[in-house]
Amino acid sequence: MPPFSQRKQALGLLGWLAAALLVPYLLWINFAAALNYSVWQLNPQVLG
């Protein structure tokens, strides 16, 4: 088993990579929410 400092460094790199990989997902979720909201606003007959 590698020393603690090497494991900590590897986990830090993985954490950074995981955060970087979440960025496109978060952008997509925001775009989808804005698109959904605009379609909802453009169709007042279905607003209830």
C-alpha cells in the first residue's frame, strides 16, 4: 500500500477530475431548465 501522502495526492487529483467532469453536466441541466421554462411560458394555456 502506498504511503498516505501518495494516496492523498491521488485522491486530490481524482476529486479535481470529478469536479471538472461535472461542469458539462451542470451546464446541460441549466440549459434544459431554461429551455423548459421558456416553453412553459410560451404556452399559457397549459399553465393551469
